[in-house]
Amino acid sequence: MNNLLNIKTPAQDQAAALKSDYGLDNHGLSNLRLVYWNLVPEALYEEIAFRGEGRITHLGPVVANTGKHTARSAQDKFIVREPSTEDHIWWGEYNRPISPAQFNETYNRMQGFLQGRDLFVQDCYAGADPDYRLPIRIITQLAWHSLFARNMFVLPRSREEYRQFVPEFTVICAPDFKAFEAIDSMRTSTFIALDFSRNLCLIGDTAYAGEIKKSVFTLMNYLLPLQGVLSMHCSANTGKDGDSALFFGLSGTGKTTLSADPRRGLIGDDEHGWSEGGVFNIEGGCYAKVINLSERAEPQIYACTRRFGTILENVVFDPITRYIDLDSDAITENTRASYPLEYIDNAVVSKVGGHPRNVVLLTCDAQGVMPPIARLTPDQALYHFIAGYTSKVGGTEVGLGKEPEITFSACFGAPFMVHHPIVYAELLKNKILRHNAACWLINTGWVGGPYGIGKRISIHHTRALLNAALSGALLDVEYYTDPVFGFAVPTSCPDVPESVLYPAEAWPSKDEYWDKYRQLAGRYIDNFRKFAADCPPELAEAGPHREAFGAGA
């Protein structure tokens, strides 16, 4: 809402109560109508309702629609190419270069566009570990985006801390501002543009809140490895004995679901750093996919969709009863819930944990051929980490339909990685070896056939396999060697039928199964060629070998 009539809004009198001395004039933003500084959720709710940005639903969550973009616009992310940072960046599909002049032109026009408008500011931090914490400022047009930032990042603890806050990185999100190709040289009117030399990110023509969080993650993926810290697209939890575990995977593979275990403390659900001191959450909240969310299978996350302060993105609800419908994909399959980490009952308050004893790579295999779990050697873990095989599921990116799409996403998060994948891989290998972490590959995809023929692996079987891995129960069982990939697959697991561990048995035709499996292995080999020149030879040897496909397969 552009408040052209200067109507007094519900939180206007409190707009400057938590104002930083480091004002928006330092960002070149001037002649604004009013700036709402660090409003608490209750005040933001009033502004959201007053401005018609969202609707309040049963038990308190606010539902907001993101408009034409219901997912990330991965093809519209740009990074400024300039001398002080360009040698560290993995230029290509996900890190598209723009010139400083292009960025400045867009920024100048955005500054003019925002004059006379209301803006919302949240001053917060990325990184729960004080040694690697980065002060960030999120400036938004929309009140619900300000609530999103407050949910997703680590907050200052006092009025004085807010007053003295000086950001080291700033995100400006203006969904109503559009790029013009002839002027801004962007691909479309939508853009996410980062300039690491100026510590600034500009977001335009998209209200999808995930762009804010992933822009900050992209920054941390640039900064942390330069300090010897591994930045990771993963969830993390910890057991009663301090046995931390990492869960790598793209959206839809189960990072959030599997890490939200009532028997283990949740460190975080999506973004972490692994330093010399252990694991720490980069964020302060969770951003969970909620389509078809089950109270029985995922009680912790389900409960968060019924709490005040939660933002539900693009979730359908009944306007009369205000009950939400988590099974509806009428707007998008990529429905989301944003909520503070503390909404999970067993959340680790400090958001930090010890060095992981287990590293889990999650893949959603839409081909239905991968085993439900396999133990990996360190080199095999690195191979699969660099490959990042999975299936993009349900609209997590613009242009993606309902049917899963096979993809190889380096480091299980290529759109957010800034350095070359081998940089992250070498950091991971060093930490796995130093801390003797066990490595696992878990398939949360299909069994008995590919998507459309087989069925999704039971979450109960996946949890049983994961629990056995984390508890050490799988360390002493017998294994068989997978004839295609060479990794070790257990022959038994408590509470899991033996047949589940032999995926070929679930297919109507074993010949068709092995043919499909060989095809997938061939795609792995073709994909790895992109990285082979920069990787040590033992990593390529840790993957599938074409000459071995016929041995027992």
C-alpha cells in the first residue's frame, strides 16, 4: 500500500521507538513518508491487516499471497562482477555477472521509486555463533516481509542494541519495483542483484519471501569459506549425548521433516556453518514446505501452522471459518510456513551444536531405483555431495510443474553457492576426516517404480532407517555392495521390512529396474565431467563405473 493520503496507521506512533542511529540516509534512501523500525510481531500484524497484505486465520497465523511468483526466480539472480571479489566466484548458470554500472543504474532508479513511500526495517543477524555473526538490515516495502525477516534471522536483545546497530550487509526488497530490460539490462522485470563489494542486495518485482532469506544465505556462502568455515544447505539436530547430525538436501527432500525429531534437539532446518567450534545455525527461524502436511507424520511442524506469528505463504483458507487447507495446491505446490525456531518444542535455544557424528545426504529419487539408505566412504560422500542428485519437487522454482524433475545441484544447493563446488567439498572432507563422521545417503523418493507408477517411500521406514543410523545400530549389521554405485547397503534394520532394503524386489520387472538404474548412473557420470578437472582422481573413482554396470546388475 502506498499511503499517498498520509493516513495514520496502527503502529505509526511506535515507528521510531527501536530506531537505529544508523539511518536509511546511509543507504541513499531519502524523502520517505515514514520508516517503521524493528516492529514486534503484534504491531506488524496490525500493519499487515490495515494495509490488506494478508489475512489472519484460525489460531493466529497470517496468510500472505506472493502474487505472480510463488517460488524462487533462480534465473534472475545476478552478482556484480568487480575486481575485489570476481576471482572467488563460480560464474555461470546461477551466478550471472552484471557490471557495477548496471547495478548502480538499478539502485538509483529504486531509490527514486521508494521516495514518498513507507518502508519497514528489521535489524538482525545472520549466524548464531557470535564469532561468525553478521549484522544485516532487511528493508522492505511490505509489513509481512518485515515479519518474515524477524522470524528468519537472529534478533538483537535490547533497545540499546537496536539503537547502536550498524549493518554490514543490507537487503532492499521492493516487490512493486520492476526492472526494464532496455535500462537495467536484466533478463526480465524480476531481479535479485547482489554486490559483495558494497554489501548490498536489491530485490525487485517478486514478493516471494524466500528470495530474502536465500540472498542472505548466498552472502554467507561467499563469506564463511573465506574464513575456513563450511557453509551448508542442510538442517541439523543433536542428541542427548551431543551427537550432532547434518542433513543435506534440496527443498522437498526431507531436511525440515527429518531434522524435526522430538527425541533430538533442533539446531536449525536449512542453513548452517561448520567451524572449528562445531555447527551453528545461520538463521533464527524455519521456512518449511507445508503442502499435504500431516499432523500424524510431522506433528511439530503441523503445530506451527496453528500459531500466532507464523506466516503461511500461498496457503488456501476458508474466508468464513478461517480454517486453512494444507492439502490444497490451488495456488501452488510450494506452500510455505515461516516461524521462529523456538516454535519447535525441542529447539536448541543457542542454535549451536558440537561437531557432527553423522552426515546425511538426502535425495528424492523420482526414478525409484536408489536404495532407501546406504553407507558411504568419505570419498563417496564427497562424490555425491558434489553431484547433488535429487528431483526438484512441486514448484520450488519458477517454471517447475507438479511432476518431479531430475536435477544435479552441486553441494545440494547450487543456486546459492558462490565459490566453486570443490571449495565446499574440500572443507567438508577435512571436517569429516578430522571428526570421524559417519556418512549416509538416504533416499526419500519413490519405490516400486518411477513417479507416477511407484509410491513415495514411507516416512515411517525412513525415520526407522535414520534412527538406526544415528544411534549406531546400523554400524554392526551386514551390508551388501550395490553393484552400480559401489556403496554399502544394510541387509537389515530394526522396524524396517527386509524387502525395503532391496529396491529391485519392489519393481514388477527387474530388467526394467536395472535398465533404469544404469541410465541414472550414466547421468551421474555425465554430470561429474563438469567438475572432474578440478577434483582429485579418487573422487571420480568413488562414483559409478560404466564397466561395472553389468556385474550383478
